[in-house]
Amino acid sequence: MSVAIIGVGQTGYRRSFADKSSRELIWEAARLALEDAGMGIDAIDMVISGVAPDALAGEASVERTAMLGFGKPFLRINTGGVTGSSAVFAGNTFIRARRARAVLVVGLERMGQATSSQQVFNTIFDPVYEKDFPLTTITMAALRASMLMRLYGYTAMHWAQIASRSYRNALRNPLAHIHRDVSPEDVLNSPLLAWPIHRYEACPMSEGACAMVLVDEGMVGDRIPAWIQGAASITDSYAMGDRIHRPGATLVDLLSLKLAAQRAYAEAGVDRPREQLRAVELYSAFSSAEAMAYPALGLCASEDGPRFVEAQFTDPTLPVINPSGGPQGANPVSVTAMVRIAEAALQVREMAGERQVADVERAVATGQGGATQFSTVCVLGKRQAA
Amino acid sequence: MELVTIEGKWDFNYTYFAGESASRFFHELRENQRIMGTRCTKCEKLLVPARAYCDVCMSVTDEWVEVGPEGTLETFTIITTAFPGLPKPPIVMAYVTLDGADTALINLVHGMDLSDIEKAAQKLNALPRVRVEFIDEPKGRITDFSFKLI
Ligand SMILES: [Zn+2]
């Protein structure tokens, strides 16, 4: 049973939507996805919702007030940063298991209501051994970035180039939160948050909702599908300190992403990712997270990472990374991983407007959650997997 | 028309239960000023800080072994910007593998000259040896100790 995405709805992403309540954001994205799919809510068998830490919104179970239709099974998913992709994968699984023919997946991030998000992010760490330290999403990324610089020769300039490329891609994405032409020099000149991370390398705090309609192959009809060719979700140990000495699977090797990629590629029939994947939507909230994804996705060897960054600016045959601007353009945490799949779907469906990449037969979308103990990889294609 | 906003505040109190293994780890910090790990019965890795089970093998870790007090810095960050609700910068935070341990432990690095951040970063990049330093009156918390460059 093949599954296709035939509807994508996004509210767009901003620092805050003062003109919309939480339920209105959810409704808006769901409405747009159904419209894109040419379906009414009555044709939907099941609704799957994804919201990550409630404290970011200051509302417990924020999805509860936004029921979509009547008399359907409903479930909520929270796997941190991969909440959005986990929700899509759940829909994919229900359809493949023939428990549903059409699933509406909807995610919301409402962190515009939070006035101190890094303080909230500190609460996602272990209260016993970790919460007394200034561990946040930023410092967690910094601990890895410094390791990548030492091991593979990345420089502050590489981080700045990656961030600048994403900002400039986001200029072509009307849904992005940040529309600012940031040069690598601008990144390097922005204040240092936590060595080696500068302010302009850190992803923004964004909110907004994203929704998708997934159907079985018999329901695609005349709609334009993005076929889910491969989808894999892999866990790793929680403790980052436990991963430092693992041979071939250290803190910066992203073993879980690598295994997820291998599994998703095998399902999709991808064996030359660098040639077969034209568009890559990475869950890279920081440049260092993008660098860790290159070898995991088979785009280059770890030690060739810095050269791969440079080559992206000169070699048009390389896959286009984050044509949407990625999390640098908008980072609505709960839905960031869903947005990656949504954007990859738009690329495959040739509906990405000004940010459309040419000849996207296949695209890949990743997700990273928690202390990267959750990784997801989703391969989408114009055709069903052989 | 003016858009309405409504003020909110989450200010809940919690008591976190550390469990038996972490309680014993904290007890060792307070009473004996030593850092303990527990060995996995299956992969035989000495996990620090101590815990009840190895989450890779799903096996119990019931052999208690002292590690350190010296070790090697593995990776670090220097926090230079203040965030609401978090300690004031500059702060050096690092993963350190204490001698004898198979895993690295996170804590703060104290006593460094941070007047030149780039220079301090280069010093830490060399992965220096460090020593555990306890506070004068340990309370049985992970903050009872920090690392100091040797
Ligand atoms: Zn083990």
C-alpha cells in the first residue's frame, strides 16, 4: 500500500500571530491542507495532532480546543523536535496498515506566547543530573559545534556561510519568518551567544501551524501526489556524554540519523543520494546540525564536510540544501520537522513557487528531536517507490 | 479594532524524585566527595554519573566504582550572552571523561581567565586535563563540584 501527500497547508511562520488564537491557527492550516487536497473534512478518517512542550505555549494540551470535524479517531504526538515528522509517520503507518484511507495531520507551535523560551527549553533536560546547568538548545548545539571544528576543521566562517545561504534561500519563501539578506560577515559580526555560536546562526523563535492530508494510493485521483517512498524513525541513547566514546557513533556522528537514512533509502530505492536527491530539507536549527547531517545522509564523508559547504556555492550538480531557508528561516519547534516534509512535498509536486528547485524527482526531509536521540528521514518522490 | 492579549504565568512548584541510584551518587558527593559510576552488567561500560540501568543494553548496572578525580575535557562551550532565568555569563560548560569512566560527564569549568573568549576557547580546544573541585560544603547535588584546568 503506497501513501501519498496530496494536501499541504501552512499558516506561514512569524514571531507571533497576535490576530489568531491557537485553535484558529490549527484550523487555518487544516483548512488550507484540505483545500489543496480537494477534500472536505468528512472524507478524513482520522486526525493526528503534534505539539511539543506545552510550556512553550503556556497552554496544556493546546490541541484540545481545536477539534477538526466530528466522530473520528484522534491522537496527539510529542517527540520533541521530531513531533511533526512523527505525526506524519503515524499517519503513513495507519494508512499502510489499512486502518485509515485518509488522514489529516496537523501540528501547531505557539511559542509566540512564551516570553522566555530558553528557560522553557532548559526544562527539557534531566531534572536530576542536568537541569542545574545552563543547558539549552543553543548550548547543546555549541558543545557539538566546537567538537566538529576540532575533529573536521570547520571554521566560524563555515558556520556563517551555511547560515547566510539559508537566510538568502528564505528570501524566496513567503512563508518564512525571517526575510533578511544576511551575509556570512553579518553572521560573524553578530554577538556571540555561546562559543562558537553567533546570534545570527541561531534559528529564530517562530510560531505557526502546518497540516497535511495523507491518502492511500486509491484516493489520489486527479490530485498531484508526493509519494512517501521511504520513512524511518530511529532512537539513540539520551545521555550525550554516553555517546562521546562510541566508535563511529560519537556525539557528532548522528548514528540515529544515519540509520534512519539507510532504512528510508532502502525502502525508496535510493543508493546514490547525492545524485538522486535534488532537494534536501534539513532539520538544522544550527549550522553545526546541518554539518552533522551531511555524512549521515551520505552526501559526503565526515572529513569532507567543510569542502562540501564550500562546493555548494559553486557546484550546481549538488543537491540544494534547505531551498525553503530551513529552520534558519522559521523554526516553529513542534512543526519544524513537519514543515521539512511539507516543503519537500511542495518541491516534488512542483508547487514551491519562487523557491522551486528544477527537476526534483525525489526530495528528502529530516527531523531531529531531543538531544538528537530521535531522528527521522523521509524520502518523497514524484512516483511510487519501485 | 484592538487585538486583545491576556497575561499568563506558569509558576508551578515541583519536587523531583532522583531515585535510588542518583540518591546514592549524591550521597557519595556529600559525604565522601567522590564521584561514582555504575558498570553495565552486559556491555561492561562504566557509566558516569551513576544510574540504575544502561539504556542501550536495558541491563542493570549494579557495580559501583569511583572515578576521577582527574579527567580529560572532551568538548565545551563558553556561554557569553545572558538568557532570562539562566545563570549569568561568561560560563564555561564542558563534557569531561573522568579517569576510569567510559562516558563523559557535564559540569562547569571554573577558574579560567575569560577576558579573551577566543583565547580561552583555543585553550579548551587542546582538550586539557582537568581536576574535580568540590565546594566547601557539599549539599548532595550535581553542583557540589566543578572542573578546574590542571
Ligand atoms: Zn550496557
